[in-house]
Amino acid sequence: MIQGTTSDAGKSIMVTGLCRILKQRGEHVVPFKPQNMANNSAVTTDGGEIGRAQAVQAQACGLEPHSDMNPVLLKPTTDKGAQVIIHGKALTDMDAVGYHDYKTTAMQAVLESHQRLTEQYDWIIVEGAGSPAEINLRDKDIANMGFAEKVDCPVILVADIDRGGVFAHLVGTLALLSESEQNRVKGFIINRFRGDISLLQSGLDWLEQETGKPVLGVVPYLHGLHIEAEDALNLHEINQQQDQQLKVIVPALPRISNHTDFDPLRYHPQVDFQFIGPDQKIPAADLIILPGSKSVANDLNWLRQQGWETTIKQHLRYGGKLMGICGGFQMLGNSINDPHGLESNIETVSGLGLLDMQTTLAENKQLTRVSGNLALDNAPVEGYEIHMGISTGPALDNPAVILDNTNDGVISADNQILGSYLHGLFENQHACDALLEWAGLADVVTPDYHAMREGEMDRLAGVMVECLDIEQLLSAI
């Protein structure tokens, strides 16, 4: 099990790298995260929903994602509440106090999934959540040491030196663990190091002497590494490509979901892509995309407060193109209705009124992996749907995607607006070409995103093999 001294210490990256290393060695390996909190999710082969990071780790293992890889997923709807998903299926919404009491039941789901994976695979690489030293959450813990102690799992502790205070992070975390938990930690990995390693050596020697545990290696700061983010959205990351011809902007909604939809655009050499955060000036663009949301009514109200509604209508008057994906697609219609209070206490909110349709949230979530063709150039497309809304209205008579068994989305009569429920629209080269050409980009040349992602996993694994004592690490676990 890889645990971290902090959130974003590098747990997901280390698990992904170890999974790829073991796959390259011909081992039968699977990723596992007992409990994840993220609005970035993926649809599994068994029709469930798991954190996006575990789907990426599954790819590193050469596997299709399965709900057992992440048996408990929490999708935040407010600062104090979340939708609780067990074994891939939405159970209910709970506040933080209610979920804390529910953890005993959630642990049973975790153990059931872990047992099934144990029976199928030779190696399980487990990812913790947050930090094991969050003493206010130690009671009923299922995400870190509570799980590790229950199944007798060895632990490696990773810390991010780029944050500063790496030795305090490691020694302090260890000090806050019980004696049995301390004994469970088999060694340390220091992540995101910049500079001359010789200047760090005296600190590493001290750390090993102070704790009696080995430093299994120091991983450098990997500039430009692209492994899909678990949940955090980096508003300051800039596409540094030289031949950018199309300006694309996306509002960074407070409850944005599946922002990894836009990774193929962020790394596209012809696209100048930018997330626009709260209170930022909204720049002119060729294409505006409204992303998915875990709380559509609240995020739509936020858009209006930030001035996006006025900007979007002006953008359309000047001939710009507009897309909406999932929750962003719902915002384009006449109204969004939530009669059961599934996402918020707002029963009805007026949409942007740009498409003649309305959406009603239903209690059964749609979780499907689909394939078909874009109405644009008949380009092939694959994707997945994760939504509770059902959209109806005349606008849907002109679909954006022709699926194998049904249709999806809308293209407006004036060809300026495109909406779809499909996540992953830009991952297929041909579909991305067609969408960018529709948005106004001439001579589109889209890189092979899937090949790039595979190459980045191999790059990560290669660096980890070079920088970590892999044999000592594997023998320890």
C-alpha cells in the first residue's frame, strides 16, 4: 500500500508506475483504492463507477476498469456532503458526520472487493487517501492504516519534497502512528526532487538513522509528465506548444466533474487551451466548452454570477462556437429540474435557453460505455455516460452523436452549438479532428492521445526503475 504524508504527495503516480513496472515484468497485477473522494470518475466494464485514477492505474496494468478496484467512491456535492457510491452504484447522499458513522458498513464493501481481487491477482498495489496521520479521522478509518491493519498490508510512505519540509512530513507522520502501524511502514519514497541529489544525501542518511527505515529512492520532478489527475484542477498549467491556432476556454466550475475530458486539448499542439477560474477575466475565444458538473443548478448560478451568460451570448453573436458536455450540456437548455433534491435544494433553475430542451434529474444514474459516430463527418467516437439527468425536447431531433442503439446530444440549427452527454469525446483522433474543424481550426493534425498516454506510463516506470531500489521495494512487500 502506498500512503502519503499529504494529499497530492504522489500516491496515484507511484501506484501507476509500480503497476506498469510489474506488468512489464509479466506479473498479474491490479490497482486498488479502498476509498476515493473525487468528481473525476470512469465507467467500468461491470456497469459501475470508480475514481478516474483507478481507471488509469488499470490501464497501466493492461486491464479494463472494474468496480472492485475502487469499492467506495465519494463525489462531493457541497463542502460538507457527498454522493456515496458503493461497488460502483450510487447509494445515497450523506453529510460528513453521517458518512463517518457509515464507515463500518463501507469497510465491509472494501473487504469484499479486496477478497475478490486477492483471488484473481498475484499482486495488489493499494493507494491510500490523504494522510494516515489525520488523527481526527483515525476512528473507523477505511482509507489508510485502518485498511492496512485489517488485511495485514505492508506500507510505503511517499512525501513530496517540492512542498518543502519533507523530513518533518515523514518523521511527523510516523510519530503520529501507533506502534503496529509504524512497524507496518517498510520504507520511504521522496517524490518531485529538483537539484543535485548529493546535497540531499546527508538528510537521507539522517532519516534512515532516525527512523530505522530505508529510503527506497528519490524520484525527480518529471517536467511535462502527463498522467491523468485524480481530482485536482491546475488552473495555472499552460500549454507551451508553439503552433497554437485555436483558442479554447472552459470555466472551472466549483463542482466541475471529469475535467480530464479536456486533457487531449490541453496537449494538442494546435490548441491554446485554458481553464478560467473564479473572478478571472474571461478572454475572447474561438470555442467555449461548458464542462460536466456534480451540482448543475448551483454551478449554473455560479456561471451567471461570474458573467459567463453575457459572455456566451456575445460570443455566439460574433460567430463563436459553443459546446456543453454532460452537466454543461444540460445548462444549454430551457430548464433543469431536480424534484427529488438529488444534487441540491434548488428544485428548478432556468437554463441558458440556447437549446429547446429541458432536463429532469432522475434517481437512477446512467452509467454506460458507448460507441458510435459523430454527426460531424461521421467520425467514429467512443465514450462513457455518467449522469442523472434525462433531457427531452425538440432540439434532440438533431443529434450530435449517432450511437449503436440510440442517439445522443444536439447540434443547433445554426451549427454554432453542440451538446453531448459523452465524456471522452476528444480522445479519439478522428472525433477530435472533426470537432476542432467544426470549431474553426484548419488543417487539423491531432496526436494519438492513447499512444501518448501509454508512452507517459512507460516513461514514468522507466524513471522509477532507475531511481528506486525496486528489488528492495518488492522484497519488502
